[in-house]
Amino acid sequence: MHKIIAANWKMYKNRMEAATTAAEISAGLPGVLPEGREVVVFPPATAIECVAQAFRGQKALTVGAQNFYPAPEGAFTGEVSVDMLRDVGAEWVLAGHSERRHIFGESDEMVARKAVFALSHGMKTMLCIGETLEEREQGHLYVVLERQLTAFFSSKPDAMADEALTGRFVIAYEPVWAIGTGRVAGPGEVREAHGVTRALLEKFMGETGKKLPVLYGGSVKPDNAGALIALDNVDGLLVGGASLEAQSFLQIIGA
Ligand code: 13P
């Protein structure tokens, strides 16, 4: 399957820093990008436009937004719409990142509403799922992933055909205990969680569920990226800290 390497820059980099890193990624890409791989960078909202400019003309490089509010426009102080994000060059959005769920209290229902809204307004969408350490230790991996995916599939309107999601909808499995902790999930843990995710996608979507990329995220670094991306059902990586520096991210892209 086509693989996606994504960078989540979180709340790091002003416009100048973002433009510099984006230009370095763009310049270094031709030497490292394997066939059939695409790269998506999610900068902070204020830097989307300058990253999009730095990526212009590079087909394999696209830009996304880390957050948005699921309404076309309106009295939502402090929020940004998908049309506004598209206007500055975003083609992708993230929904359900663990920091949005846990720091900002976004419920499964809110995350599902956001993902459905973005998809129905023409944005490619990366839906993040994943269990906390406590949930894993209690043996609740399956239940948590099922609950998070059920929230999406039960709010997806019938008019949004499963086949129409191919190429536009991606799942990122990010175990909360591996995010920003330096503790990467082991191969057995990743294989298990990605196997569960694939089985759930097939349960909800049948054959189409086999075609959706499932990315791994959580302490991905240049020295573990190659082993992670080689695992069954790992169709890409979502990288936080190690994507902030172009050379480190380029090594991951090429892993
Ligand atoms: P780290 O790679 O810094 O662990 O962050 C992972 C992440 O949250 C990507 O969305």
C-alpha cells in the first residue's frame, strides 16, 4: 500500500522557523523519498500558508491543519473553519489527536463530528485513535479502539459512501503512553493494535477497510522508523518531536 509519512509540529515554530524547515524538507526530499510514499506536514495554523508555499511544485508534499471547528462559519470565537484552512493551503486535517482529547476534553462524539464534517467539506482527514496506559493495562485495547471508531462510523451519513473515503481518510494509531515519552510501542504491541484496527475497519467497511492506511505514531525516531514501517498493517508514520528538525524527518521519510 501507498505509505504516508506525516509530521505533527504541535505548538512549535513561528513562520520563519516553519518556512526554513519546510524548505529544507523540500530540498532534501528528492534524494530520500521512496516510490509510492507521500509526506504531510501539520504546522501550527499561523504557519500553514508559508509551509504550503515552500512545498509548492512538490507533488509528494502536502500541508494539513491540526485543528478546526466543524461549522461552515459563525459566532465561534477563537475557532477556524476548514474553508479558511483550505484558503491558506491546507489539504488535510487531524481529528482526535490525543492532546485534543485529553488536554482540551474533546469527546469521541466531538471528534467524530469533526472528522465527518471535514470529509464532507472536501478535506482529507487523519483520525487519531489510541488507548491510555491505564486502559492498556486493564486489557481494554480492543474496547477503546472499537469505541473510538464506532463513534465515527455511527455518525457518518449514509450518503458518504465507504468507497469514497479511499485516498481521503486515514487512521493514525497513537498509543497515548508512547506520545512524547520516548517509549515507543514494541513490534508485538504495534502489530496487535494495527491488527485490531484493520479488523475493525473491515467490520465497519468490508473490503474498503482493507484499503485505508493505518499510520503508527508515538516516539517515532530515525532509528526505529524503518522497523516500524516494515510491520504488517503499518502504512505510514505520524511523527511529533523527531519531525521538527528537517534532517531527522528526512531520515524517517526515507526509512
Ligand atoms: P512524538 O513523536 O513526539 O511522540 O509525538 C507523537 C504525536 O503525537 C504525533 O501526532
